[in-house]
Amino acid sequence: MEDHVHLFVSSSPTLAPDQIMFRLKGYTSRVLRQEFPHLMRMPSMWTRSYFCGTAGDASSEIIKKYIANQKTR
């Protein structure tokens, strides 16, 4: 989607969701700004907001299908 990204992440239970997002947003911001120098003019690449949900009883395949179907909407 042009205004958001779906990610299916599996991580260590010792990492809090905010730590995962902080690292992910920091890394992607650095990489994108290196590849596209005109982005250096932006005060920030990402907002501080994010949504985090658990998979519950859904299998990995169901979640992957859901994310793939978001591209067609």
C-alpha cells in the first residue's frame, strides 16, 4: 500500500515490539537515505506510530495469504 506496510515478523520473546519497530525504522531510514539522497531533506522518514497484533490461532500461511491479498485491494 502506498501509505502503510504489512510485515509478518517472528522475533525473540526478549525483544519488545517497540524495540523491533525502532530498529526497523532506523535501519530502513538510513538505507533509503543513502540510496536516495533527496530524502535527506526530510526531517524524519517515518512517524513514531505502528500497530502490532498477535497471530493467535492463525497459521503462518493464513497470515501470508492475508498480507498478499492486501496488494489487490
